[in-house]
Amino acid sequence: MKDIYKWILLAVSSALAIYLVLSALYAPEQELNLLTSSPISSRRQQANWKTYQNQSYDFEIKYPKIYILDLGASPTYYVGEYFLGGGKNIVTIELWPAVTYAGTNFLDAFVTISVGNKGMSETSCKKAQRLGVGQNITLSETRMINDLTFYGGELEGAVAGTWAKGRVYHAYVDNTCYEVSLNLFQGKLDNKQLDTVKQVDESKVFSKLEAVLTTFRLISSAKQ
């Protein structure tokens, strides 16, 4: 009799094990997606990013490994910098791959870090110059990024069928004006093109550029 109970218990255990395995293998796709698509914090994503450091100007910035880094201004769309008194482009981080936006009027997007000319006042640092027309604007938006106060504003302009939009942020620290500019270039669309080319989602592009912006910090501050 004991052998009968033993075999019954073994059969039940085996059946339960088989059920659990099959349940795992053939679980509904919706449940699987819930497990694999949980949101990852931006801080966790940025932990695997590359870091560019510039000892001469005491700053660092992070960017995804797949993005392209160039010293100086963008080699594709030279926008210089947006300082009233002029400055120097230090490094450009280009959003890549552009094929992500295939079928749209997307041309290019990048983040450029620049430093204003020596002797620039804080008052001048809180202003910028519009693309192409030389019109000055006051950077009225204020935001904190890694304990730095940035003054920001939006700029836009058109050249030869290309529409450019930018978000410019200036921070004045120890008599130095830092600039982080977010730049998006698009092809102008006419009514005929709308059937074959879509308008790129600007908010999604700028959200990627903003993610890079939020990693900007002074090296000396990071060490404290």
C-alpha cells in the first residue's frame, strides 16, 4: 500500500512540475512584455554612457556610446556658438544613428558645449543671439543642472530649405560663461512632400538631447 501512495505522490509531483514548465514556456505574450518592458531610470541608463572631460575648462558631460563625438563645432552643420561677445566651440555630441528617423524630414541633431570669450560679463552671459539674423534675446528660463544655474531660451532660423531649432543654456561660473546648445536641423516640407515624408517628432529628438544636457557638470564640483 505504501508503494501505491509513493507512486501516486510521484505522479502528482511530476504532473505539477510539467505544468509549471509549460506555464513558463507558453505564458501569454502580454505578461512577458510586462516583465521585460519595465521602465529604466535615466540615471541607470547613463551609468553605461561614455564621459568626456575637459580639464582646461573644468567640465564633463556624458553621452550614449553609440553617439558621435567631435572636437569643436558640428562638422555637418556649423552653427558656431550663440554668445553675444563670441566664444569657442569645445566639443559636439551628435545624435546617432539618423536612420532612426528614416522617412521623416530629420537631418541632424547634436549637443555642443562652448565657452565664452575671456572677460564676458554675467549680464552678457544671460543673453544669446538668434540664428542667422543677429537679433539678441534674453535667456529667461532658469533651471538647475547638477548644482549649476543655467539660463535658457529657444532660437530658430531657416537657410536654403533647412529649418533649424535650438535650445541654448548659459551658466556663469567663476567669470566663465558656459554654453550647452541643443540643435535640431530639419528639411522644410511642402505639400507635395507630406505624402511621402513625415514631420519628425521634435519633442522626442529634444528629449534625447536634454538627457545629455542633464549630465553636464563641473569636474571640481563632482570631486567635492
